[in-house]
Amino acid sequence: MSRVFDAVLKRLREDLLRMGSRAEAILAKALRAVWERDAALVDEIDRDDLEIDRLDVAIDEAVLKALALQAPVAEDLREVLAIKMIATDLERVGDLSRNIAKSARRLAARDAVPMPAALSSLARSAQRILREALDAFSRADSGLAHSVVDEDDAIDAVQDEVVLLMLRQLEAQEGAVSQEVDIILVAKNLERVADHATNIAESVILVTEARNVKHAAKFSR
């Protein structure tokens, strides 16, 4: 790898980790809006998401410029493409956090109800594996990346638990408009955050092991 491309990769990594930090922060703020029933945070989240979008565009432009002006070898090319894929996943985390914040605004406008313990567990898991996926990228740690991928099914199961619980409560209310629908939406958005964390981990595996493990479970059936 040329020293010039070394500098290009360093800048891309730094921008991506900055974007990852913003994605973690916006998710934490959206969840705080849910737990604290704080509608005022929603406007802040909209502004935070714009900054994530700006970083996504900047990374996209830098990747295209690097590919156009440089001639990266296979290893470097994998990392550049992985950075672009990870940036796309982080942009989606920002969008999903905005969705959670919209539910938080509606929840804040109604009488408080107890949040299911499984939702708190789901939120902690989604935040943790997002952080671990970004740590795996930062450290080029394929072992940590594999552990993130392995957690996907367990997180799906917790999301299913929240949805089933809320559906039972809705049935018991005989069609009354309630907060259960928004709790379901929060759970589904958190599950999607976990999916994007899994995608990030798979991109790390692509870089560190030169192996594409996306959809590997389906192909092994």
C-alpha cells in the first residue's frame, strides 16, 4: 500500500468512527426520550441525525475519490468498500433512532404506563452490540465481530417477546387506542438497529478474514 493511500484510509477510519460515535449518541438520546417521556429531546435528535447524514455523504465522496484517484490493492479495496457499507448501516441507525424518538413524542403525550422489562433488555442489547461492532472495526477484531453476529437470533427472540406481550395487552383492551403500538414500534426499531450492528460486524469479518459471511446461515441449510 502506498504511503498516500495509508493517509486516505486513516482519514476514512477516523470519519467512520466519528460517525459511529454520533450514531451511538443519537440512539442513547432517543431511548432516554422514551424512558423519561421527554418530547423536547426529539427536536435535538432531528438535528443530530442531520450531522450523521453529513458524515455519510462526506465518507461516500471520499470513498469515490479514493477509488477514482488511487489504485488500492485487494486488501485496501476491501477495507474501503467495508467502510462505505458500515457508513450506510450507521446512517440507518440514525434514521431508526429518529423513529424511536417519534414514538417517544407520542408516548410523552399520554399517561405514563410501565415499560416491559424485555424492552429495556432489548435496548441494552442493541446498544451493546452496536458498540461492540464498532469496537471490532476499530481494533480489527474478527473474534469480537463473530460474537456480535452470533447474538442476532437472541435479540430477535427478545423483540418477539415484547411484541407478543403488547399484542396480548391490546387484545385485552378490546380495540382501545393505547401506547402498546408505540412500544411495539420501539422494539422493532431496536431489532433493526441490532441488524445493522450485525451488518457492521460482517463487514469487519470481510476486512479481517477476506471472507463474506453475509447470509451464511441461509446458504448452509
